[in-house]
Amino acid sequence: MKDLDTLFRSVLAEPDLPPATSVFWVHHGTRLAGGGVTYLNQYVLVRVGRAFGACAFEQGALDPAVCAEASGAPLRDLLLHGPLPLRLAALDAYLGQAAPHAEDPRAEEVVLPRGTPEERALARDAAVAGLVPEPDGRKVGLIGVVNPLVAAIHERGGRCLPCDLNLRSTQWGDPVTPDMEEVLSEADAVVATGMTLGNGTFDRILERCRERDVPLVVYAQSGAAVARAFLGAGVSALSAEPFPFSQFSADPTSLYRYRAHGADRRTAGGGEG
């Protein structure tokens, strides 16, 4: 798969696309114990059959009123029109319905333990960090800063290069750059959030990692099934966490880890969302 536009076109070529049964949005805020940042996340979600597609979006990028208009609309209309986060969520829903993560033979299910938000966040981010190939001594670009993931990279011997449009420092005072190009030019490996799919930066990240032959790991709640389409075509590993996300529950939930070379399915303890 070359880029997102190619993927959109391939799905739009399907003759019988189903309707989007429902479209809704979630506004979620959280502050982990010991942290100085309150994360405010907004998601638009599209349901197609048994699957939910999701995409986080920045304040002002999408008017939640669109949900009333889009619910029940033909999926083709959502894929063609509207803000990118809505189009991305519709694409994610279609791909998740066509090939559920739980049934994908390439997927390694990671069961996130029952626990507090802090316990689950640490476990999830450790599971994501475990996808970074040999991080010891490497400069790991982190595009989309999550403090427990910064810690997990450091604990495995990597040097984190954090990049985020909304944060200026990590929990430990490390400077965070807003310049993605700087990170993409310096990093030995890149870890990017699925939100890059919905804000239009994913194609550039994919392009630079391919050019430099740099491993790209994607940790995705947004567009988990979309990112999977690029596995082995620029994406070297993926942590896919379909809706409902782990931060909405204290009970065990699952994420699915993929590696481009393929892996036998197995169940492990860990991860949080």
C-alpha cells in the first residue's frame, strides 16, 4: 500500500459498501497520578456491522454535530466527503469489519490487566515499547507523546526524541519539539500514534521512514485497522487497539500486536490504554 489515498481508492472500488449504522463522538479527559498534564481527547466513531472505526481529532477539526447527519448514511459518502477524521473513522470501520483483529492470524493478542488507569497505562505502553526493535542505544522518535511510553522506551535503553504539537515537555522535563521533520531526520526508529492518520501527517512519516529505511512502529486507537494495511509496506510493527478503548474500562481488555515478518498468535499479560 503506497499511501492513505491509495487505500481510500481501493475501498471505494468495492461495489457493495454497507451503510454506516451509527456515527458518534466521545470527549474524554484524564490525568494520571503523578502527572502534570490532563489529556483531553476527542474521538469520532463509525459503526459498520460488528466493527467500530475510530479517529481522534484536534479541537475544531470536526463539528460533533456531523454525527447526526452521518448516522445511517452510505459508507461511500463518508469515505468521499467531510473532514479527514470522519473519513478515516469510516475507513477504519470498514477494514475492521472486513477483517477483525481478533481473527487475524498475524495478530498477537495482549490482554491488558484489570487495574487502575496508571497500572493499565504502564502495561499498555510497555507492550507498545516491546515492539521497538532493539531500542538499546537507539534514538527513538516518539511522535505523539505519552509519558508512560517515554518511560518505557528509556527503561529499555532507548533515547527518546519526543515530538508533539500540544506538549512542550515530558513529565520529567525533557523538551518536546513540535518539529516532526527534525525527529524524522535524526531518529534510528520511529514510534507514531494513530492520530497521525487523522491529522494528515501519516503519509509524510511513512515516506521518510521508507526513504531512510527506519523502522516505524504505530500505536493506534485511531485507525487501528487502517494502519494494519501498511504492515510490511513501511510499517514494521503495530499495536492495534480497537474501540472500546482500554481507558474506558478497569476490566481486562485486549490490544493486538503485529510485526511485519508475521508472528504466531499468543496471549500475554500486559498493556493498558
